[in-house]
Amino acid sequence: MTTFPSTSWKTALRLLLIGLAGVLVISALPLLDGRLSAPPDPDGAGIRAVLLASDGLGAREYAPGPRRLCQVQLDSALQELNRQRALFWVRRDYRAARVYLTLAEAETLRLYRDVRSRWEADRESAAGINKLLEEELARVRALFRHAATESAIRHHLAVAEMKYQAALDLYRQGRYAAALLAGRQSLDALAAVKDRSLAVLARYNDEAMLAQWKAWIDQALKATRRGGAAVVVIKEQHRLDLYKSGALVRSMPVDLGAGSLYQKMREGDRSTPEGRYRVTKKKGYGASIFGLALLIDYPNAADWQRFREARKRGEIPAGAAIGGLIEIHGRGGRGYDWTDGCVAPSDDDMRWLFQNVPSGTPVIIVGSDGTDGPIRTSIKENSHDTNGS
């Protein structure tokens, strides 16, 4: 039996222990430098929550680029984490994943702060625009009632109404950026309504035109002071006045042509003519489809001159006729303009008028008498800038 000296045995044991210690030290090195330390929130739950909150405030609308960057950084961090988890534990190294997660967290928090700031600003702006729209729509609806004959004006007002309702709905949903956009689109449509309506109605505020209309009325009234009567129709007021001996005898509401805002230019435009006319014929029952009627002498010489000049300028189609058969007739009182250019009081008023207006009576039809009627009032109320928001 062979025996080993006790010193040799002790030496071998010492060497074995030293070797094991070295292995343990080498194995522990990754722990010491943080390679094996998994990052906090290793699944990015906190970052996901912040991204979700940002999306709720409209991050994808406000900041689509930064929102994509945050998602890319989070995905990269999670991919790196999963790659390290697939390795044997000694070989894992989480340092890069921790860096990616830190960057993702910083970018996501920055995104949330920026988006929330814009969301709060848009909430305030959208509330202000909605209030402005409510006020503007009330004014423009009044203006529209006088200029609704044009399809373009009707279209723009319909768009404005639709966008305003969308702005209200989006605001209630907390989608303030979209509400702000819809509100601005409504304001743009309202501006188009106002611009076109004011262009159509401009002549009711034109000093030269007003002076001419007033002169026609004054001349007719002066003539009645020597005896006789005069009929004055004020289109803006939808009113017919009968004067005798220089004094107003009776006023009555009337319906006008569907295109009553304009001066009559041709047959089929459904506008009530403006000018100085006379009653040429009194039509009793059976002579007019509208009951009693007073035929006036449209077109007169001034109407023909205007018609020929407009045709030369290309404003009237070559085949169009000047029109005629303009009457003051019954069946009115409907509260809206519906005739083809005639003046229509109610049947009761028409019976009284028929009895008190002889043939040859002057009939003055003007756009306005210069007082602040509904059209001129609407022009004044809508003279400020719609786009001021």
C-alpha cells in the first residue's frame, strides 16, 4: 500500500480550493459589472401605459413622427431583452437593453408632455372657436335669408352648419385637434357665405343707387300732392305703400319674385323689376289666375335699354327675351318670395288696393328706401371679419 506524505495531500487540496475559487470569481464577474441584472420593468409596461395615455390625447395626430420613434425604441428594447433571455444565463448581457429602455422611457415622457401641452391648448382654442361659430352663425343665417337665392351661398352655409356640428361632437369626445380643424373649416365656409352674400347685397348699401331710389319715391310723392295716387313698393321691406295727395294711406306686406334681390334683367330670372311704371290695366276675377290684378308697363324704355346693354356685355344669353306680364296680384301673404317677378299682397289687401288704385297710377318699385331695413341691418352686422379667431 502506497502512502502519500501529508504535506502533498494538503498541497493538492489547497490547489483545488484555489481553482474552485477562481472559477467562482470568473463566474461572478458578469454579476459584478451588471450584465446579468435584468432592468426594472423588463416588459416595458410603464412605457406602454404612457404611450397609451399619449394616444388618448391624440399623439398619433399631433406628433406621428415622435410617436413612431417611441414605439421603435420600445420594440428594440424588448427585442434585445428577449434575445438575452434566450442565452445561457452566464452569457446574458442586459446592459444594451437597459440603455434602450431608458431612451424609450425618456422619449415617451417627452412625447406625453408635448402632446398634453398641445391638447390643452387645442381644447381652449376649440372652445373659443365654437363660441365664435355660434355667434357668427346667428348673424350669417340672418344675412343668408336675404341672399339665399344663389345655390353657391346655400352650399357654403350647409357646409358651415355641418362642420360646426362636427366641431361640437368632436369637442364632446375630447378630440380637440379634430374639433379645431372642423371649427376652422366652418369659419372658412361662413366667410364664403358672407363674402358672396355681401357682394349680392352690396347695391342695397350703394349710395348712388340709394340716391336714385329715393329720388324716384320723392318725385312720385310730389306728383300726388297735386292730386292722384302713387304706389311705392320697397323690395327690402317687402312692403307696398299707397299714397294719395302726398300722404300715406295704407301699407301692406307683399311677396315678391323668387329672385327679388336682383334687378330684373330678362324673362325667367324671377326677379321683380325696379323702376318707374304705371298701372296699364285692371284685371277683375277670371282675367288673372291670381284673382284680382293690376298690370304694369314692364318693360318700359329704361328696361329695354338696360336689357340691350347687358346683352352687349354678354350678361344675357343671345336667345333670352326681356319678359313681361308683371302684375300686382293676389294670392300673397305666404311670407316668402315665390312669384315669377310680380308683387303679391294678400287677397284682402288686394281687394282694397283694386278699389283704390285707378288705371294710370304711378307704380314705383325700389330696392330700398334708405332706412335700416333687414338687408341693410344685416350688412352692418356682418361687416366685421369672420376669420378673426
